[in-house]
Amino acid sequence: MNKLINITVIGFGYVGSSLSLLLLNSKHRVRLNIMEPNPECEGAFLDLAHSIPLFHEKELHVNNEDLFLNADFIYYAAGTPNVHGGSRLSTVKQNFQLSKEIFEHRAFAKTPYIIVITNPVDIISHSVYQYSGLPHHHVMGIGTFLDSIRLEYYLATLSGLDIYDFDATVVGEHGDSQVPIYSICKVKGQPILNHPTFSKSDLEQARILTRDAAFQIRETQEGTTYGVSKCAEVLLDYLLGTKKHSLTLSVLTNEHYRTLLGLDHDIYISLPVTIENGKITINNEIDFLKEELEAFQKSARILADIIE
């Protein structure tokens, strides 16, 4: 029988709590450890603990430092949320400092994967990589994985086609400067730029709706919760599985993208990657259109200036 997978979720706000429930519902044998010092969450922990008998081969722990240091996977969802109408970059100072406090001087017994959800996710991923001391390929941010599935949703909504017909890619900052790469987006396996259903104005409308999705959600909610939580949970399946998956994640640039984006130093930014047998590989083979590359370079400069 396979042993339990040690997973620590840091932060038990809307995303952390939603993700925790998804992980307990997953097909994997999970020992879940939630790190959250806020005493106001004690009732929520008790509430969640009451449900454990209904899950199969799961354990629940709270604020267990030993399990944190022995984690196989760590989800980082702690920090100050974005204010309504504000950029994801507005919380960079507070959340950068918090990530430093949590990961600096911690010695992990294993080499866990750290999956960053906290915004601004590209900057915080870089901070976690810097302070955790882990190899860069074990630290990643959800990034535009979320924006890519949002784009699929809006393309399907605007066209009336089935959402499962779409394969969309968004790169760059998980924020205002994100870039949909329509040159490789497909509908039923066919290039979307050649599809008669979509005009340039349709694609531009889908781009704007995707970019502004979080603002729309925060019109009535504290923040985005379910979409990003599901992305995070699915990523666990990808990393533990053997099948090949193509997606975008916020990862450290390699030499190819550092040169392509005109960077002086490596940064975390969402790039096209594949995951297979637990290995993340950056896809260097995409031939971007001129306007796509220029927008991608602009997005990279925004992040590089902050990191520098």
C-alpha cells in the first residue's frame, strides 16, 4: 500500500480552506497539515476535523511544524489579499516580507514541491525560491494556468461552443499585462486564428474579460477562490501522475526565455511547460507572433523591475 503523502497548506483563508477540502476529496492518500496561526480559525479547524471520518485514507493536522518540514508538497496561500479595484502588485511588499519570514532559515527534510498561490504570484514565487533554498524546478506558481482556463471559459461563452473544445494559452504576468497566445490556441484541434467563428474583436473581448476576471469576481466576493483552488489541486495530480500535460506555470526563466524576453536576470513568470512523471520542462519551441512577443517582453519587464 502506498504511504500517505505529506501535504502542508499554509494559510486558511478562502483559498486555503477551499483547497484543503479539495485535497481531502482527492484520490490520493493524504496527510494534510494546515499552518494557520490565527486563533479565529480554530472553529473552522474543528468543523473540518468532524468530516474526516467520511474521507478515505486521510489525516488532518493543524500547525504541525514537523510535518511542515517533512512535507512532500507545500501550498503557499498565506498573505494579504488584493483590495477591490487594485492591482495584484499592490500587496507585493507585505506578501514578500511574509514569505521571507516563513521560508527563510527553514531546513526541509525532503525536497518538497512548493506551489505558490499568493499574489502577486510571480514575485512571491521568486521570493519563496530565494528564501527556501530549494531547486528552482521545485518552486512554481499557479500563475496563468488560471488565466488560461479562464480564457477557455470566455471563448466558449462568447461563441456558444463547448468549453472542452478549447485549448488556450496565456503567458506572462498573472495580472494586467498577461498575454494570450492566440497563435497556438486551438478549437477542436484547429488554430483559433483560422476559425470562422472568431473575429479579431471577439478575441480581443475574450482577452479583456480574462484580464479583468478577478476584478469582476471581487465586485461581490472577497477574492477569487474556486478556480485557483482547483488549479492547485489538479497540479498535484499532474505532478504525481505519469501522463504528459501541457500548461502554463510561473517558473524561473531559462536561458532561452531570458534571451527572448530581453532580461538581464532570471525572473519568475508564466511560461509554457509540460509536466510528465513529476518533471517540469519549459517549452522552448513556441514561435510567437511579433505582437505577442512584444507584449510578452513588456510583461516581463514589469516583473523584472520589481524583482530587481
